Amino acid sequence: MMAELPTTKTNDSRWRERFAARGADWLKDVREAAMSRFEAMGFPTTRDEEWRYTNLAPLEGVPFASPVAMSANDLSEEALAAFYFDGDAGARALFVNGVFQADRSDLSGLPAGVRVMSLGSAMDTHRELIEPHLAKHADYRESAVCALNTALFEDGALVHIDRGVVTDKPIHLVFVATGGEVPTAVFPRNLVIAEENSKSRIVVTYAGVWAGTYLTNGVTEIVAKENAVVDHYQVQRESPDTYHLSTRQVYLARSGNVSSHTLAFGGRLVRNDINALLDGEGANCMFNGLSVLRESQHVDNHLRVDHAKPHCNSWEFFKGIYDDHSRGVFTGRIIVREDAQKTDAKQSNMNLLLSKDAMIDTKPQLEILADDVKCTHGATVGQLDDEAIFYLRSRGVSEEAARSLLIYAFAGESVGQVRIASLRDKLQALLSSRLAYGESLTFGRPFEYSDDFADVVRHADRRRET
Amino acid sequence: MLEIKNLHANIDDHEILRGIDLKIGPGEVHSIMGKNGSGKSTLASVLAGNDNYEVTQGEITFNGKDLLELAPEERAWEGIFLAFQYPVEIPGVATSYFLKAALNAMRKSKGLPEIEAAEFLDMVREKAAMVALDEKLMTRAINEGFSGGEKKRNEVFQMAMMEPKLAILDETDSGLDIDALRIVADGINKLRSPERSFIVVTHYHRMLEYIEPDFVHVLDRGRIVRSGGKALAVELEAKGYKGLLADAGETIAS
């Protein structure tokens, strides 16, 4: 007999009011269940093992309002352009405070067989596409944060890649939050469905303009069907006063291949729940991450990779750079089910502490039920290498530049995984701007070196010929 | 050009250098020899500004400037170059990128604009050829996965790129086979000029057969106990440190 769940744990009526304001639709039952589930659980506390190092108490009692109706016309193109990257034009969807802005999006360049649209409206027009997947993967029963999003989301993106469609052109979903005079909360929701044998690239940017406190609670479900390839990036550049909670659930069918990158620069308190279910033989999942923190920023990357079928590979490769009083948390849980023989799971978490007040808690959690598997994990925490700094300085490089160069190099391995050149440039510029001596680092790229020197050679040889 | 007076230096409160006096003129090649632990490498490190060592007494002037007042990079800008005994591996930083950064830092200190890509490339090719260093290593991370010989040749290559006024070679010969040693020594000889001075720190006479020093100094327990011409290296080779130091002891005692 199933135990009766308590009906309310939280007297958090902030959300129920907002829930009541939502219109009815075919998802009503799921939403109601999710709302009740949230009320039963309440926000997690540090007594919860999975939330031990990330305290959501500051969220309690903040009267988060719905964001004021905002149109993109209130935002200048310059303010938005800061979050764009070259090469995304033609497939860019803009969301302001979680709501799709058709007139400021450009989806003209989408190839045939690729749909990018407002999830809110697609729920009316494309129910048959959405219903089999929405809220079927990201589990609102287990996570209060995901439950709250499921109950309250209004909009976000539906990305659908038809069977056999192959495109390298990035699809950029830009979520801009404006904040405001009173604290607000937004609940973006994305659903990515990659049909059989398709190949696609999706970049999701979360960004804040203006100041003010707000909460982003976003959920992205990514479904990679048989033999589908998805290359996904989450670039988080929220305002400094932001709470950012995000849940990503990747579902992989047979021979599905998903790489998902988590690049965190902004926010005050950030928690990323990054989950994958490898549910078909031969699936491959790669989670790459880089957090660059300063002041009192806090980023908690919480990964759960579930190997349910044999012959699957997963890689987790997370790096963090922590300055000032910032704090990082990394939890990497790998589950290998009884059937999942020949699993190859690798996990690595490397951390660079730039200040004696910075902190990192890193924890692998392996649950291996099969007996013929390869699972490796490793974590490092270190500081900049004094010998390397001296070596660089002895060649005339200033101390600041030497430090920056080494930090840049440390981050390079993560940024180097980014396969969209223009996005990589953007991230490198962002990284340089964070470093004391950033400017001097713009004349070349310390990573990608194989290309770098070859480019110089080609360029110079060409000049000589002409 | 370089004048060291009564130099004392510590590491972790152990006194390693105990009163070094040395004068080096433009274009001169001085060899510093001595047993393990005699203070040779410490002297090289102190000259380059490694702050693991604490200078407790004495002074160093370089072309009229107080060297001890300068940061390591400022010393490099003044024209001091140290070829490391153990070159540091720096993952993630491409050798070519680093060289360009270093070269541009040097140029900036002289008020020069950044180097042109084509000029840089020509320079890299020319200098790399000088020490038979594979150009492909430029695209790899600094010293990462380089063989012992490649690391040492990379040091001499960098020296050629930086065009220093005073080059300090800290056991550049150690770990090199006879062919590699010849290549490295040839490279160094090509860099000799009436303006450029060298300090060649070595254990062995072998290196000095290729690079003929003007002066040889024997270091023992943090002091120079014998100085002489290149004949001293030959004498040392014949007598060994023990024999030589026994003689030196007499000299000092008398």
C-alpha cells in the first residue's frame, strides 16, 4: 500500500495564487499534481542530502510577483545584442520574462523540418507532438523545484527536429529577464524533440538586464530519439542579484548522442540539476561545464546520469574557477543499472581557487549494480601554479597577465569543447573581460592551438604570395 | 654589465649563497661550475628574480640598475634571460601563443608596437631551425609532453627569440645526449656577440668544449673558491672537484 502523501507542508501561498490565475488546458491534471507535489514538499532545505550545500532559505518569504507585462520593445537592441553571438542570426527566438517575442525573433533561416515556436501557443496547435513528452521526463514528483515550474510555466520554446534533418546552424533561445522594482519570478519551459537520425545544435542563454532581484526557475527537456545527435549549450548570464534554478532532463534512446554544456557566469545563487537517462543501447551523453565565479556567487551543479541500458558511454567534465568569497558545489551521481553492462562512465571535476576565501565541495556518487563496467571519477582542487607564473614572468609577461593566462588556459579545456566557433569567441571574450588583464588576451587564442598557429602560417604565407 | 657584490641568499632559512662576488662585462662568457648543492642554480634563480629565494645581503647591479629592486618581468625587459634547468610544463597555453605574448610584452616595454604575424612567423622559423626544433611543437602546450632534449632546445629557442643582453643557462647540458648537446651548443654559439654576455652553469667540462668560456668560476658551499680562464675547467676535469677544492682550501687558508 502506498503511503499517503502529506497534503501540505508549506504554507507558501505565493504560488497557489499564481497557479489559480492560470487558464485551463489539457495539461491541467499534470499541473494540479505538480502544484500539490510542490506544496507537499516545499522548497528543499539543507537537511536534504541533495541540497546540503545550497541553501534556498533566502527565497522564503520573498513576495515574488509575476513579472509585469513587458514587451521586447522596452529593450534596446544594444542591450539584447550583448547576449547574441555571430552566427545565431536567422534562428533566434527571444523570450522576455519567459514570454515569446515573435516580432523580435528571427526564425527565417530555419531549415526545412526544423520547428522553433512558442511552447505556450504550440500547446494549442501541436498537442500531438508535445503531449507524449512534456513533463514526462523531468520528474516533478521527485523535485520540488521542477514541480513548481511544471505547475506554473507559461511559455518557453518548442524545438522540433524532424526525422533525418541535419543542421549545424545553431538555434539560439534567448531568455531575458528584466527584474523590476519588486522581486519577480519567471518559469521558462523548453522542450526539445530530436527525431530519429536528426542532428541539431541548440543554445539557450539566460540573461538579465537591469538590476533587481528575480527568480528564474527553468526546465528543459531534451529528447533524443534513435540515432539523433543534439549539441546543446546553456549559457547563464543572469543579473548579479538573481536566483537561478534550472532543471535539465536529457532522454536518450538507442544510439542517441547528446552533448550538453553548462556555462555559468552570472547569478547570485545558482543550482543546475542536470540529469540524463540513457535508455537505449549505444547511447552517448557528454556533460561539459564551466563555472566562473566571483564575489559571493554560489553555483551548485548537481548531475545525475542514469545508465539503464548496456553499451552506453557518459562523460562528465566540469571545471570551476572561484574568486573572492564565491562557492561551488559539484555532485556527480552515476547510476549503472543491473542490465547496463559494458557501461563506460567517466567523471572529472577540476577546480581552481583564486582566493583563500573561495570554497568548493565536490562529491562523486557512484551506484553500480552491473558487474562489467568501467567507471572512473576524479576531482582536483588547486591554486595557480607558482612555478608556472615565475616561468612566464621570467619571459617578460607581467604577473597579472601570467595569472590571467593560466586561468584562461585552465578554462580553455572546457571552452574548447564548444563546437560553435562564434559562440566560443563570445565565451572567450566574456572570460577575458572577467580577468584582471583580460585585454591583452584578445590578440590570440591560447587554446585551439592547433588551429591558431596553422592560421598564422596560412595567413602569413598568403600575404607573402600576393 | 653585471656586478654582484657579497651576495647572500636563503631558501627556507637555509643559507645557500654565502658571499658571491662576480663581475661580467659585455660579450663575456662566464662558466659557473660546482658540485650538487654548491649554489649554482640558486645563483641563476636569484638573478632571474625567483622569490622562493630570499636575498639577505649584498647587491646586484645590471647596466647601472639595482636588479634586486626589479620584478622578474622587469628583469626580462632589461635583457636578462634564464634558460631553466627544469623547464615548466604549462598545459593549455600554446607555445606559439606564449611566445607572442612574451615577445609583445618585451616590445611594449620598449615602446614598440605588437609584432606582425608574418614577421613573427619568420622569426619562429628561423630561430627554431637554429636549434633543430620541430615547428610543430609551437602548436603544443608549453613543454607539455616534450622530451628532455626538446625542453632544453625550447629554452635556447626562446632565448634566441628574446635576444637578451645576459643569458643565464642553468645546466642546459644536463640530460642531453651528445648530438643534442652539439645542436644546443651550436645554437648558443650563434647567439654570441660582443654585446651579449653569458653565464653557463654546468657540472661538466663537456659543455665547455663546445662553448668556450672566457672565465671559469668554481662554486663551493655558496662561495666562489676558484676563478680562472678556460684552463681551470680542464684542470677541474683532471683533478675532480675534490682535488681542486683541496688545493683551493689551501689557497684560502694561506
